[in-house]
Amino acid sequence: MDQVYEIPEEPNMDPISSLEEDVIRGANPRFTFPFGILFSTFLYCGEAASALYMVRIYRKNSETYWMTYTLSFFMFSSIMVQLTLIFVHRDLAKDKPLSLFMHLILLGPVIRCLEAMIKYLTLWKKEGQEEPYVSLTRKKMLINGEEVLIEWEVGHSIRTLAMHRNAYKRMSQIQAFLGSVPQLTYQLYVTLISAEVPLGRAVLMVFSLVSVTYGATLCNMLAIQIKYDEYKIRLGPLEVLCITIWRTLEITSRLVILVLFSATLKLKAVPFLLLNFLIILFEPWVKFWRSGAQMPNNIEKNFSQVGTLVVLISITVLYAGINFSCWSALQLKLADRDLVDKGQNWGHMGLHYSVRLVENVIMVLVFKFFGVKVLLNYCHSLIALQLIIAYLISIGFMLLFFQYLHPLRSLFTHNVVDYLRCVCCYRHPQGRVENSEPSCDAEARQGIV
């Protein structure tokens, strides 16, 4: 959500000549306050403190199972967060004993936040002064519908601050989908079973929900940046609001359905949920083995084959965790050099939401017909209907974003409407398909206006 530097809407740009193409020299970059780093650190500390408080309460009340699961979810996500920050900053090759010690006691995000704030204050004091070490960055940008190549100088300090921002964006996703999602699901389950909501558990669930929503929103933004790496991308308040509403409705409805389904079937629900997760986890590996490709060796130059394998396993676990609760906005492709499929993949998105909708309907029906009345004092049919409607509304906001609010929608070969029209065309009888095929293709080529 943060920007490392900004290019004004109407920058003072001077065209400079190049050997191959015209390049526009952008204005000097401006750095912004790292709100995202502070917010991510606040979420991490808040969720950690509330989780440890609930562990203390569960232990005091001799609720061993609740204490164990709450502590396990917190520890796993915290360890993965520390490893993520160490990997991004490459601390193992540096002499930073204080940073490594803070990571060892699970306070790595705090020390990283202090480092980022010190770097920002240093830049703020030296504003207007030229840095001795700069590098040139080129990005494409759409200005008034035209594609323009812009070049600007980026100082070493700004790049360091950008590395901190990127590290915290990835940390937020790790925390959200490997820690907050299972934590929120389990605390909702405990609340449903115990029929009470103490203040400590409510605070933990609020922190987890905000963390998941924030992580899912960042997931969309990072997916756009990865797919269109050559472009300078802007997301306005309306686009961010649409993504936030979409992700909030999608995740909350999905997790509540999972909780009601699990509370209804108890241990009988575990095989279904475990099979669901394993299918998502092994799908990229099955495609990788079927392609016959070799293990990618461009992840980190100092990594051995074992290290590369560990990183790929961690990525697939995160990918499975994201897709278990919401759409990942990216399709993992281990055989590719970039590890992701940069195509638009309307079919992959449509398949994901179709399968998830069917799953949600099945789980809601199980709750409606087999749910124990003691669990809730409300009408099960009304709850089931509201959850399905909320999920459908989230799909509506997703379609709205890709059809009208995507920052680079003019680059789409096909848009949402084109895809739906072509799907409807192929469902017609063969004779009608042949007659309508040219018009359908012609409309698809037009893209979004």
C-alpha cells in the first residue's frame, strides 16, 4: 500500500535520447513515511500479545488443548516471519548480532521497524541533498492511455527503505495466511463451542481479522506488481477500497462457513479439510513433475539444491494457505523461471471461485441440516443464506475490480465480460457456435475501453 517514491501526475519530464527508443526523464523521486511498516509491526505485536495472553488464560483455566493450539499457531507464524525477514535482508551473510538476537527472541519485526524509521529520518534530514550513490530505474507508465518509458535516479538510501517495505509486505502475508487465518478460525471455533466471548479472545480475533484482510489486500497488489513488473503502477483510494471490501467479504464468509462446518461434524470434518488443503499444496508439484523441468536455480545464488528445495516448499505452503481461504491472485508455476504464471488466467480464477462456491454451499447445507441447535440461537437457514450471499457479493466486487478498476486493464487481451461471453458462446449448439465465433473473437480483441 505504501509507495517508496512517487511520480507526480504531471511531472516535469525532459525527453532524452537513447540508442533504441525515446526515454522520458522523470522528476526526482520523493520518499514517503513508512506507514505500512509501522502498521505491520503493530499488527504483529498486537496479535502476539493477545495470543500470549489467551495462552495464559487457557493455562490458568486448565484448558490444555485450547492453550496448545493457540500457542502453536502463534509460534509457527512467528518463526516463519523471522525467517522471511532474515532471507529478504540476507542477514546470514552479514555481521549483525543484535538483529539476529532479536529475531531469535521473535522480536525481529520490532528491530527492523526501528531500522526503517532511522533510515527515513536520515533521508528526511538530508532532503534536497544529492546522494553520492545513485542508480537509474526504468519503468513503463500509462499516461493518457499511451505507454511511456520513464527513467529516474534512485538513491541508495531510498532503495534500502524500499527493501524494508518489500520485506514487510511479504512478512504481512506470511503472518496473515500461516498464522492469523488458522488462529482466527480456531478462536471462532472455541467461541462457538464455549458460547462465550471473553475480552482477550475478542481482541485476538480482531487483530487476526485485520491481519488477514491486510495480507489479502497486499496479496492483490503484489500480484499486480509481479505480473506487470515493467510498469509503474498506481492504485487509488477507490481501487484499494474495492479490493478491501472484496477480500473482507470473501475471507470472513469462507472462515465462518469452515467454523460452522467443523463445529457440526467435529472430527469427521478433519479428513475433508485436510484433503482440501493437500490438493492445493501438491497441485504445483504435480504440474512441475509432469512438465519434466529441472529445479530452478535462480532463487538465490548462494543456495544449494537443498536450500532451494526448502524455499520452494515454503512458497508452496504459503500458496496453499492463501488459496485455502481466498484466491491467491497468482498461479504458482515451479517450472517457470519466475515461479509464477504471468498470464491473466481467467480460467484459473473462474475455476477457483466455482469450486469454492460449490464447497461453501455443501458445507452450509451440512450445517443447516445437521447443525446442533445448542450452538446458535439463530435460524440456521438465515445464517446459511447470509453467508452464501456475502460470498457472492465478494465475487461481484472482484469482477467489478477487474472490469473497471484494475490499473492496467487496458492491457488485457480479454476482460471479464469477454470471457463470460465466450463461455456462453461455447455452450450453444455447434451450429450456433460456428456462426457466433467471429463476432465473439472480434469483441474479445477490443479489450476494455
